[in-house]
Amino acid sequence: MVSSIEERIRPIWRKWNGVIPVWEAERAGIRPDSFRRWALRNPDATHPRKGVYMWYPDVPDGEEPDWEYAPVSAELAWAGPDAWLCGPSTLETARIGSVGGIRTSIAVPKRRRPEPGIIWRVTTGRPTTTIAGLPSESIPDALRSSIGLLDSDKMIEAVRDAWAKGLIDESERRELEAAV
């Protein structure tokens, strides 16, 4: 039997690729203490980080989230509702080039304490798109903000891949290649 909490968190779970941010559940009208009690009693729920839960329910084929994106979803969910993917992490999530970073680049509106595995970029900007359901900067902006963070071969590969996929135009391709 599906509980009312499960009915309300299932869309969040799908959107966040198997991850449930407590702040997102709260937006859906679920009190944090009720959600925590549900998770503690649920053998299919784990708590990998403060404010972030993973849920592994039995679901029909085709309703599974994309588990490949769960790790980046969990880091972004942990960063909070005002955070979004940027730079190399946007490119990697969008499968542009072969970026393959070991750290996640996350844009936030104010300074954060250093965190292993995360590169914080403080900005007044806002996310302009979603990639794999996650808030993110656009591909052209991600390419620009990756200059200096990726070696030149990987950067050129990412620019050409984005151009081949129609995600940037010819003038952006030339501008970005010249900047590398």
C-alpha cells in the first residue's frame, strides 16, 4: 500500500533521479519530521547526506528514475534550492565532450564552506535551463565558464561536440575555440 507521503514524494523522486531533498519535500507540503519518520521506517530509503534521502522502491518498468544521474542530483540537492549545475558539471551531465570530472561544479548565490568534491562558484546569476531534470546554466555559458578549468584538448572537444549537436552556433564555436 502506498502512503500519502509516498504519493507526494514520487514526482520529486523522479525529478531528482532517485533523490529526495528534504527542502523539496517540504515544498510539497510534507513536514520534515514526518518525512524523517517515514524514511526511518522505510527499508528502501537511505540517508546519504544531511537533508538528502535516496529511495529505492519497487516500481514498474519504465518508471525508474535515471540512476546514472543520482550522484550529481544528491550533491545538488544537498547544496539547496538556490543552487544549480555550472561549468564542467553541466557539460558532463549533458554528455558534451569527455569532461569526466571528479568534482562537481555548483553555482550558488553566496559563499559556502569548502567541501571535498565540490567546486562552489558564487554568482548573482540564475539557472537558465534544466539538464537531466536538474537546474543548470546553458551549454554556451557552461562552455565559457569551463575555460581554464579544462585542459585545452578537452575544451576544444567539448566545444566541437556542442556545435555538432546544434547546441551552439558557428559564431559561438569560433569565439570559444579562440578563447581556449
